[in-house]
Amino acid sequence: MYQGLRRTLLALALAGGAGCGGVADCQRRGDQAGSATAISGTAWQLEKASRHNLGELQKRALQPAEIYRRISPAVVTITTKNEAGQAIASGSGFFISFHDLNMDEAGSDRSKQLALDSAIASTVEDATPAYVVTSYHVTEGAVSANVSLHNGHSACVVNALLEDKQVDLALWLVTVNSKDGIATLELSDVPAPVGSRAYAVGSPAGLEASYSSGEISGHREFNNCKWLQTTAPIGRGSSGGPLVGPDGRVIGVITAMNKAGQNLNFAVPSSTLQAFLASRFHRRFLWEGVSIAREEQHARTACLFKKQKQQVEPDPAGKALFDAYNRLQSYDAARQIVANKDKWLKSTPKDHQYLAYMLIGKAHAGLAAQDAERDHAGALSEGQLASQEEAYRNSAQSSDAIACYTRAALLKPDYSPCYDGLLGQYARRGEFSKALAAANKLVSLVPKCFLAYEGRGRCYERLGRYDLAVADFKRAAELNPIDAEIHTHVAEVYMAARQHDKAVASLEKAVELGYTPSYLCYFNMGTCYSRDGKYLTAIAMYQKAKSAGAPTGDCDREIARCRAKRR
């Protein structure tokens, strides 16, 4: 669930008279200059409108079973995945009509954009374009996603059309099999009155098309955003699903719950959703801004073709470059590329010159790594690490790699793999100020990539800027919440800063997520407890580390030290 929103909403909901009440209350607080009579009149008008809306809803009310029958086919289950194809988040979503998007006059830019999207999506055989609304926090950090329909079939995500973190909404263009057909939900244009019935359908804990009911229990407003409070029970996995009124129309998008509150759940109101859908499209592939590797793969694939007299044709030079990338898996291939780099630069079309420099840079980097592995194999002590960094600084291969990555960045300033390459080389050379500059650029280009924040966090850590390092590692963990290793990095920073209680908490989280080998976490917990003078607890951790496979000699030595200090 959306943790930041949940905390803020909970504070407002529990603030009582000091908090923001219903819509009328919010408006009264915003009009400091109004007279008591004017305020009272406004409140009476809103109350009258609310009673009118409630009466209209009651007239159009459907039976709960009929509501479920109508809305459940339009609800989807979403599972988002990281670079490795591992599930990182789950949620819900629902189909909306093309007409809810095409709100401008025919022939407008938006109409043309939607027509183009439909045409592109329809080029896939037996595919029908469709539009899915979900929560932003479900999609953040996703490289790919599975979208499951009510009948067990799947939709294919084409791209993200709209995203807004502040209101926690996202809109995707997907394709579904024409034989499946899709059901769409209608959006309500009437505010949901407090006390009216509300129904939710989503996939809590992965249980598809789960139904719950309750009431609208409040209207909340903060940070210039409005929210619906509802008693309809929801759970993890419900985010992005529809909250509908008694007439079966969408009155909100489920976004947050609070376990500490009794039926304290929240949704983005339909008025906010409609304003969001009317905003300007900023379409992107899901991996854009998230995956450095996918961006590189996309660029390499694009070089296979060239545009010739309004037609797209195969490009032999681009094909040769593409094949060379695929062969760059061995040191022999790297040496051949370096030996023939002038040929690659001359034969590569101008539009793809940056890829040629990237290819040569990767070859140089690979050869630099070969030299380092030969001279410094296995785990490194601090002294060996310093020696390896010096060897990289003196390496002509590393310097040539940096020169090639820098040239590629000049030719294609928005190509994130250039800065990823620079970050890696500067970090290996121990030049962390330069590595930080590359990392900052990388974060700006791929702001949802956990690896970018992890790399920058490493730079901050080595530069002794521990608060910034922790912030970046935590951001990386938000974007890839199943990665246990990130929490070990957080623990390292806390240990360096002598904040041992926080280090232990991070190590416990790493163990919970399945970090291997786990004995490293237990051993470091023992170190934290020992530094804080908690020798009995430290001994227990060292013994646990030994049981988990840590070297017996190291554990026995630390246990003996703890026992000696207790005397």
C-alpha cells in the first residue's frame, strides 16, 4: 500500500476537531475572510447538495449482486516485475472506455494521439487496444508487468500513457485478445456523499475479483488533493481497483489502508481521476526511466534498421554492430573489438556512432577487469581493495573505457548506459567524486532505477556522506523491495556511522528477505552488539553465524573476545 499517503491520511483522520473534516469543513477553513453567515450558507448549500446526491443515488441503486456482476469483468490483477523478472508488487486495476479519454473535439491532438495508439496496438494480430487505470505506487519501479483478466487470460502492456505520483494514479495502454472482449466501467461525475454505500472489487493477497462493501465515511483534503474515506474493507493487492457507488459507477480508485484503524481506507475520488485522464499524455515504455539494460537492448535493436525513402529497411552495418554486442562475452572478443576499433567507428552510421563508442568502451572495460581479476582474485581486504583501485587508475584499458563512454555521452547525452559505464569505471578506480557526478546524471535519466540509487549510495558511503547514502539505499529498496542485498548496504553505512541499532534492524530485514549467505548478517549483528557492549547477545549472534556456515575460527575468536571483555 501507499505508505506515505497512509501515514498522512491517518494523521488527518485521527486529528478529530483539529483535522480536516468533510468538504464543507475544508472550504470553511480555507475562507478566512468570510462572514459567519456566508460560511453557514455555504455549509447549508453543500449539505443540501449532498442530500440531493444521496437521494439520486438511492433511486438508481442496484442490488449488490448485480453490481458485482457488472464490475468484476472489468477488474484486472496486476503483478509488476523487476529486471530479473521477480515480482516486486501486486495490485489491481480496471478498464475504462475510450470515450472517457477522448474528451476533446474530433481532430484535436488528443484524438489523433488516441487514434494512433489504437492503430499501433491493432497491428498485433487478434489484438484489441484497451485502457487500464491503476495506482502509481503499484507501477513504480516496474520493468515489466503481468495483467490478468477475469477469465484467466492476460493483457499485454504497450506503454504507460499517464502517471502522477502525487495523486497516486497511472494509466496504461494494453492489448487484449479480440476474442476475450473487455468490459469497461463508467466514471461517476457526482461526488459520493458521506453515508452512501460503496463497493470495492480487487485482488487482495492475490485473490482475484474479491468483493467488499461499506460506506463513504468522509471527505479528506491535504496537499491540494482530495481523498475519499471508506469503510469498505480492502487489503494488500487491492490498490488500483475501483470503488463504485450504488449505481455501479466508479466513485474512486482504491489507494491506501491503515491496519491500525478500524475500516480506515482511502480512495482517489472520481473527480480527481477525470482531471488526471484529461491531462497531457507522457507515454513511455514501462522500462523507460527504470531499466538501464532494457534501454541498451532497445537501442541495439533499433540499429538493425534504417529509414530509406519513407521505408524501413534492414541495415547491414547496424546488424554487424548488433552481432558484435552479442559476441562481447569473452576476452578474446573484447581484444578483437579493441584491435579493430577504427573499423567499427568508420563503418557505423552516424546515428549509431554512440553505440560504436559504447561497444569499444565495454571491450576496454572488460580487458581492464581481466587484468584486475588476475592480480586481485577473490575477496579483498581493505589494503587489497586500495591496491586494486590503484591498479585500475594506472590501467590504460580503464582510461580508454572512460574516454569511449565520455565520447558516447557527448553524442547521446540522454543515453543512461554511458553514465552507468562511467560510474562503474570511476568507482573501480576509487575516484568517487567523479563517480558521484556520473551517478547524479544516471539518477536524473533513470529516476526509477534502483541500481542508479544503489550506485550513488555507494559513492556517498565512500565519501563519508552517510545520511545521503542511507537515503539512496532506502530509495533503492522502495523501488526493488525484494532485494535483500540493498539492506546489507544500509547496514554497512549505519555501522560506519556507529548507529548499531539501525544496522541490526537492516541486517534482520536482509535475513527476512533471504539474503545469502545469512551468516554474514549474523556475524555483523554480533559485531554491532559487541561494539555496544552487549556481549552476551553478541556471543549468541556469533554462535548463530557459526551454525549458519561462518568460518569457525573467526567466530570462536570473536566469542573469546566478548567473553574476555565481560570479565
